[in-house]
Amino acid sequence: MEISTEIIAVDTSEGFDVIDITDRVEKLVATSRLSVGSVVLFAVGATVALTTVEYEPGLVSDMADLFEKLAPKGADYAHNERWQDGNGHSHLRASLVGPSLVIPFLSGGLTLGQWQQIVLLDFDVPARHRDIICQVMGQGAR
């Protein structure tokens, strides 16, 4: 089995930001020249998450509404009392989704559905620089 590790760097906007990283992950799998395996993605940070969605403006808006209902920005959080950073909601939102994904690939291509894209969700208050650790693992050179 071969393993290659790369970092995908992303700069986000302040507040809730959703960024499609599918093309960047596909490129890493393609350049690995492996035919079958898995790609492991891990977003570094406590207020960022990874998932798959149909990346389109309506769904991005719906996601923002959902997270505002689940963990409202203006609510009282013990985290905010302790640290005075105003991002208690960001930590809770990120923990609901999680920081990692594993996606298999076959014949050198990701096994995503037609309307399924890989997205980074940044819940923090300020704009951030985010790193996503990407490990491509597999076998069979193409």
C-alpha cells in the first residue's frame, strides 16, 4: 500500500463559510496515480468541519439556518463566559458535524454521487486560514 500526505490550505470568510474542496481532493487522488484506495481528510481546528452536500446556494442558505436553530450565535454559552471570545456556538456546530471524512476511490476517481461535493464548514467568528490534512492511501498504479 502506498500513502501520500498533502495539505489543502483554505482561507475562509468571517462568520459561517462553506467552501467546496472537491476539485482539490480529486486532483490529489489523480496525481497519486493510484487506482483504488481511500482518501482521508482531517480539518485542523476546533471550529471547522468537513462533510458532503449538494453544494448549491439554496442548500448553503438552508445549512446556515439549520445551524442557527441548533446552536444560535447570540445564545449564552459557558465557553464564552470563560474565554470571552464569542465563539461558543462555533465549537458546538463543528462538533455536530465532525472534522474528518473518508472517501473511497476506484479506477483513480472518487466515489461521490452525482450531486455530492466535499465541503469545508468554517463556523468561527473571524476569517481564518484552515489546513486540511489529506492522506491518499491505496494501490495499483494507473
